[in-house]
Amino acid sequence: MEIKHFIPDNTVLSMLNYDDFTIEMATRLQNEMKDRISLKTRNKNISTIAGADISHEVGSSKLYAGIVILSYPDLIPISYSLAEGESQFEYKAEYLAFREVPTLIKAWEQIPVKPDLLILDGQGITHPRRMGIASHFGLLTNHPTIGCAKNMLHGKYDVLEDEKFSYRPIYKNEEKLGFALRTKTNVKPVFISPGHHVSVDDSLEIMNRAVQKYRIPEPTRQAHVMVNLFRTGQRQAGYHELDVQLPLF
């Protein structure tokens, strides 16, 4: 199995499907993909940033994907894309991408002008094979991505201070993979790591500016809210622009 067989060109990317993959096949593909990750920041001049999230009904194979695009660094929502999909791939912590990425790709392909960077609810390279959902999505789309996870999966970090914006690097042996970041005083941290085309240190700088008053940084928080409105029938599938007035300066 070679990675080139599973990275189609953009005309068929929305047809991506991992339903027939076993865990062994998925592991082998992750090991092939990981060597293609770039940890060099491709674009430091970010004017739009997006958050992506998935919602699902318990016991159902149906998935609801949402991507919300915001101005940066103002973090004003300007548009969103919603898509439905299905997956038979089992829910397993180290293999979240195989279940969720195909539906996220559907939402992504509806966006006419892509955001400068996408933040996904999950791991980047803080993963046993460096292939969390943010890295997987970033490689398939060749787009800058960051993972922002609510739970620790891989690596170690020292004890954090209790204050907002406290952080500690996440290490695996001697390699720095990401950061534990306290986004709210006396609240459990989130776990930041680059996915693709972003450096480890730049991922922290970008995410610091994406934090507002909630534990979850604003791009993925907005995506979480929107995708749940979609799942409950309060929003419709497709790409939608919001009527907002952005600051001139």
C-alpha cells in the first residue's frame, strides 16, 4: 500500500472513504504519511482562520461536519460550511481521522475561498505515529493545519501554572511536539500541536491569539456550536456567508 493511492487529486477528494480499512491498514497508511508532514510555517500572514468539528448521533454511522471561517486576529465569524456523511470505520482514539476526515473534506470542498489556516478538534503530531486528525487532513488538502485537542494522547509535559495562558511544551523523548495551554484560569488545559505546514512554536503563537473567554479556542468552539445546530436541524447543509462588517484597520 502506497500513500499516493490514497491521496486523490482535488476532483475526487470528496469521494474519499475508509470504510473498508482495517486497523492494520490504517496504521500502515499513517506510517507512510507521517514522513510527508512539514513543520515549517508556510504562511505567517494570516487574515482568516477556521475551526472544524464533527457531531454524530450515538449509535448511528451518520456524521455532521462543520467548518466556520473567522477573521484573524479579530475572530469575527464570516462564513461556514456544513456537510453530512457516513462512516463505518470504528471509533478508536488513534484513528479518528479515518472516521471523520472524509465528511470534513465534503465541508471543505464547498468553501470557495479557503481560510489561511484550519484548526481541527483533535491531535496534530501529538500522536504515536505523528498522524492525528489535523496532520491527516492537512496532508490530504496540502493546507496549513493545527490540532487543538481536549485530551492528552501522546507525550509528556511538566505541571502547568493555574493562570490563563500558562503553557508547557509537550515532549516525546527529546523532541518537542506541541504544548499544553491553559486557556482559562483554574480550568483544564487544551493540547496544541501542528498538523501540517505550521511549526511547533508558531502553533502556540497562533492559538494564543485564538483564545477568548472560553476553555475551547474560538475557531473550534464556533465550529462545535454550528455543527450541533446543524445536527439538530437548525442549520442547513452547504456553504453560507454571514452578514458581518469587518473592522477596516
